[in-house]
Amino acid sequence: MQTRKTGVRAQQADRTRDNILKAAVKVFSKEGFTGGRIEQISTLAKSNDRMIYYYFGSKEKLFISVLEHIYASFNQAEAKLRIDLGDPEQALRELVAFIWDYYVRHPEFVTILATENLHQGQHARKSQNLKALSGEAVGVLRPIIEAGQAKGLFRDDIDITHAYLMIASLCYFYNSNRHTLSSFLAVDLADKQAKADWLVFISDLALRGLRR
Amino acid sequence: MQTRKTGVRAQQADRTRDNILKAAVKVFSKEGFTGGRIEQISTLAKSNDRMIYYYFGSKEKLFISVLEHIYASFNQAEAKLRIDLGDPEQALRELVAFIWDYYVRHPEFVTILATENLHQGQHARKSQNLKALSGEAVGVLRPIIEAGQAKGLFRDDIDITHAYLMIASLCYFYNSNRHTLSSFLAVDLADKQAKADWLVFISDLALRGLRR
Amino acid sequence: MQTRKTGVRAQQADRTRDNILKAAVKVFSKEGFTGGRIEQISTLAKSNDRMIYYYFGSKEKLFISVLEHIYASFNQAEAKLRIDLGDPEQALRELVAFIWDYYVRHPEFVTILATENLHQGQHARKSQNLKALSGEAVGVLRPIIEAGQAKGLFRDDIDITHAYLMIASLCYFYNSNRHTLSSFLAVDLADKQAKADWLVFISDLALRGLRR
Amino acid sequence: MQTRKTGVRAQQADRTRDNILKAAVKVFSKEGFTGGRIEQISTLAKSNDRMIYYYFGSKEKLFISVLEHIYASFNQAEAKLRIDLGDPEQALRELVAFIWDYYVRHPEFVTILATENLHQGQHARKSQNLKALSGEAVGVLRPIIEAGQAKGLFRDDIDITHAYLMIASLCYFYNSNRHTLSSFLAVDLADKQAKADWLVFISDLALRGLRR
DNA sequence: AATGAATGAGGGTTCATTCAT
DNA sequence: TATGAATGAACCCTCATTCAT
């Protein structure tokens, strides 16, 4: 008796599946769901079209796996956060910074989210795993707010959903819409300093939003 | 007020062009640029494929026209705003409410913006008209801030771009990402009351962000 | 005002459609529905794949058109029959000879019927036209039988359906199953004399089946 | 009676091979040779694709095995027939009834024959076993005819091949073409009484065909 | 101004089959 | 004996686009 994935062949298989998934993240991220080509993915994965169907069944199911993957990755990163609730204001700053950094460093997370929303969440709806992955959306934020409230720093009537949406909005939009924004604002949003400034601004803003 | 061209034939032509443009807005809005089908557009416009090429030259040029159209429409709506600068705080609330309402009532504006950003602004970049339409992004916001500053209500070190991004972020994200958010938050974002509550929240937040 | 299909372009279009249909008859006849390749058909028709979809919509609809075509052709041939009811026995011989000859000269009629039956009549069921073409199956046979009965030559208790099935069976099977029969019988069914002998045999048999 | 091989492993192997063969009969019968999928067969056999190649070598060789199998089964059933030649007319009725019943109860025999004929007997031609199985086609019929002739009941100039084809035609066509016939005749050929009536009719007809 | 006819490239997907253990 | 992994060819079909009136 042995675990599912020992043996040279099985390990190679895992690697193949993984290569396809990672290639799919890249391609869907750049081209969207409709624009992403199966052949492009299989080539990038150094595999062939057939294997995508072997492992994932269809383009749609592959995309669903991609969705699950990027959410799981985000959750994993979040789980590594060690936030000291002793200083709730600093804790909030750290959470905002984490989310902001994650979006900046993982543009594929932003674009795939955007793609999925353009498709009206139709793939997310079909995923069982995704539902399991959620529910934790406000898991890190809640204790911070509660700690701040306990210390009398934050307001007592804060709607946790509003707080979450506030942070997400401020981190997401800058990244998701930077291309059209560049046409409309006379600022280079890709500039390092501009990004740093924005992080300071939204951290302050978030605090102002929660403080008494 | 008069039609662009005179003569029955010319009017019919204008109408055909218009039908196509409006159909394109709908289709691209729902299906994205890659997913939007020429045939679907021409059918919806009660015309035929060939006419799209006759009037717009290519799918890409049609999409650019769509971009120009939705921006022009937004500008038109904004131009009708009559905001009293006598009460800068109230003025800001009204601007936030206007943008929020516009996004809510024009989901195609949001989705087409998202689509264009997924394509990294490649169409917007090709439009001359679009560049002319821009530059006015902060045109309404600036006098409000200046009025507030003059009255000592708003801080003096406000970065106008930050202020603009703040408002846009808070109005856009809720609408653009509502499908995936629904999976992750235990709230129905489509609910009327939820929307009204959010508007109150972001109006307050915007003020907190600008006040001394 | 002009009829639908005048004009050089329109005539060419008709020809294209016709070429495809005739190529489809040949290919489906030889390869069956599943085995028949779209590309093979379009190549044989000196057209291209796309036109098949332009004119017929799908492989299945093309096959349905083929079914309608071969039935219509059979009906047309049958309609040209001029059978003298004055001699009912001779009339029956002529009908049997007609059906036999038609099957011999139109092997595609036999194979496409066989194909459709292997598919359990699923295409025929979808055709409205086909239902209209039927109903006339026993149209030629009935007056012959009635004439024979009027003259006291044929039995009065003949079931017209049985009579029809009898003739069809005897004409069809020899043609449809000649390949496997060749393996089992020590006779060359393709031989001209063998065919002539069989026609004599089944004509006699049909008469024996109807006579008093 | 004993299994072909001894030893647990060997028996299991026989069972696997048998499962595949029976699954293949079902699938090819329903889908034809081209339409029958290797995977469908292996799934139905609760085995896997690779085993089909292990035991049969290729899809084509599997189909040949299926052909041999259904012919052998028919021969086996025929071999069990105990026909009393003392009453040649009754003997003929019994033979017709046997063939008719076999076709009715073994639709897969009919459809696989039809499939093989659509493929112009190309598989049958490749089978050595099949040639051995044949030659016996008229083996049961011949003594009946000879007995009838000896008693002066049947004509002396009967062509045994014609007699055989007559019976086969009348039994086969009703079953093979029932789907298209249903569209053309206002009769439900699947009806039990309709089948019984047809058997009476063709038994009588066969006798009329052979009698003096 | 308007439109049926035509096209070539490529889309996702499935096929029978072989490899490697 | 048995089976997961892998493959290349080809399948049906759709795409944006141009031709020819």
C-alpha cells in the first residue's frame, strides 16, 4: 500500500498537471477566458492539447481550476500573516499593505478576477472548492476591528463588510484599471513612488474610515 | 437640434450606424471584446455583418468607437451636473452620488472599462478622440476641493489624483466585482438597501479622507 | 420584382448548394453518417467547409437534406411510372421491376436508408419535409391490387402493408446485404444474370403472394 | 464442460476478454463501427482502453471478433434446431419462424450485419474463422426442400439460393428498416400483433414460393 | 446604401493508439 | 495481468473578413 503520488511516473504526472495549471494562469490572465487559447497553454506548459482534456476535462473546467488555484494561493499567503493585535491601528496598516502588495505582485490575481466578473461569476458558481475557500474573506480583518473597538480606537458601528469592501476597492481599482486611468490622469500609475504614495494614502484613509 | 445629415437616405444611414453602435455596446459589454461576435452585433442591430465593415472598418475600430461613445456619454451626463460650491461637503456628496449612480445605472460602462483594461488599454491608445475626451477627469472634482480648502474645511495637502482615485475605486469595485464578491461575502450586493448603505458609507469616507 | 433565383450570382449560389448536396449523398452513402467527413464533402463539391454551414447549418442538417433529397428523387422517378391497370398481373411485375431497378441503379438510396436505420431514424424524425414526402408509399401499389381484386385475380384479404413490405424486402435485402451474403453463399450476387434471375423469382413470388 | 483455461489469473483474463467482447457487441450494434468508441466499450466492460489492445490488437480486429461472435452464436442456435422432415411444409414454417425470431430477439445481429455491409464487408473478408463458419448457410434449408421435393410437394426447379434469400429478405428487412418504415407506413411495426401477423404472412409466402 | 456569397485560418475537442512501468 | 500517462492527427464548427454586385 502506498500513497497516491509516489513513483516516478506519478510524480511526472503531477508535474505535468502543475505545468498546465500554471501556464493556464498566465495565459488566461493575459488573454482572458475567451481569448486564452488551449494550444497556447499546452505549448507554454511544454505539453500538448490532449493532456489538458486528460487532466481537466475542458477549457471551462481548467479555468475553474485556475480560479481555485489563485484563491487558494491568496489564502495561503494570508495565512502566513502574523499580525500583532496589540496595536490595532498598526495591525490595520499591515493588512492593507499585505493586500495591496499581493495585488501589485500578483497582477494575474487581479486580471483573472476581472475576467471572471466579466463572465458574471459563471465559473466560480460551478466550483464546490471555491465555496469552501471563501467564508474566510473577513477572517483576518475581523479580529483587528474587534481589537480596535475593545481599545476604544475604532467606532462601534462598523459594518465589517463595508470595511472589507473599502480596503479591497482601494487596493484593486488602482491595479485593475491602471491602463485606462493612464489615459485620463496625468500620472504614471506604474511609477514606484506613485504606488508607495497611494499605499500611504489608502492606509490613512482606511484608518480614518474606522476611527471614532 | 437637428440630425447630422439631411436627406432620407443619409438619415437612414445614420440610423443604421447608430443601431450598430448601440448593439455593439450591449454585446461587447456582455461578452467582452474577444467574445463579442460581429454577427451577434449585426443581428441585434437588425443589419448585417457587411454593414459593420462599411461603417466601422473592423471589429477593433468598432470597439474603439464603443469606447469613445461610452466616455462621451459619461461626459455628457457629468456636464449636466449643477453642483453648488457654496457647501463643499454637500457638493462632494453629490459628486460621489452622481458617479455611484452612473456606474449602477450603466453597467455597460463598467464592463467595457474592465474589458479594455484586460486588453491593457490597447484600443484606447489608438483613439485620438478619446484623448480629447480625457483631461477632464478631475474637472468637476477640483473646484469642489478648492472650495472646501478655501473654507478651511478640507486639508491643504490633498493630492487631487488621490482624491479622484479614491472616489472612483469606491464606486467602481462594488459594481465591477459584485459577482465574485457574492461568492465570498454573505451579503447580497444587488440588494437595494445594501447599495444605499454603501453610498452613505463611501460618501462619509470620502469626506473623512478630505477633511482636516 | 423578380423570382428568387435569377441573376448570375444567385444561380451560382444554387449550383454551389447543389454541388454540396450531391457530394454529401455520395460521401454519406459510402462512409455513413459518422464516417462521412465534412471536408471530404466540401472538397468533392469543389467548395469549402464553411459553405456547408452557410447553406445547411450543420452536418446533421446536411444529412437530413440528403435524406429528403433521395426520397424526393425516388418519388419523382415513381411519379413517371405509367402503369396500365388493364392487366393487373403485368402491372405488378412492372412495379416490382421498377423498385428493383431503382435499388440496383441507386445504391446510395439503399446505403443511406441503412445508415439512417442504424441511427434509429433520428434524422428522419427531425424532418418536416420527409413526413410530407411519405404517405405515398403505397400510392402506386394500391390501385394495382384493387384492379387485381376487381378482376378476381388477387385475393380479397390482402393487407396492403404486407404487400408493400414483401416487395420492398425482396428488392432491398439482395442489394443491402450483398457483401456479407457473398461470404456465405457460393454465388456472385453482382453478376448480371444472377440479378436478372432474382428479379424473375421475386416477380413470380410477389404474384404468388397476391393471387387467389 | 470446462473453462478454456485453468488457474485463477487465466480465468480472470478470460472474463475480461469476454466482457470486452460483449460490450463491443452492444456498442458497435448501437453506434456502428465508426461511431463505436473504444472508450465506451472499455467503460461498459468495466476495463480500460489499453486492455482492448492487449486482447484484440486494434479496433478493427475487435470488430472482426464481434462479427465472428455473432455468427457463431447464430450457428449455435441453429444447431439446436430439431426439425422433423416428415412434414416438409411444417418444417419450412419452423425454419422461417426460427430465423424470424432470432432476428427479432437479436437486434444486434441485424445492426452489425447492416454495419458490416455499409463497410462493404471489408472486415468479414479479413476473417479466416468467418469463412469457416459460413458454407453452412443453406445447411438447414436444403434437406427441407429436398424432403418437400421427394414428397412431390415442392417444385423441382427451386434454386436453393433463391429460397434462402427469400426467407432472409422477408425476416431481415422488417427488422433492419423498421425506423424509416415507421415514418412511411401508418403501422406500428414494433407492435406484437403486427409482428405475429407478419410471421404468418411470410410463412405462407415462403410456402407459396416453393409449392408446385 | 446595402447585401448575399465566399473564404482561410484556427477554435475547442475527440479519436484510436502507444509508451513505460 | 494490468493500467495511468502521453500523443498527433483529425473532427466539426466558428471566426472576422472580403468579393462582387
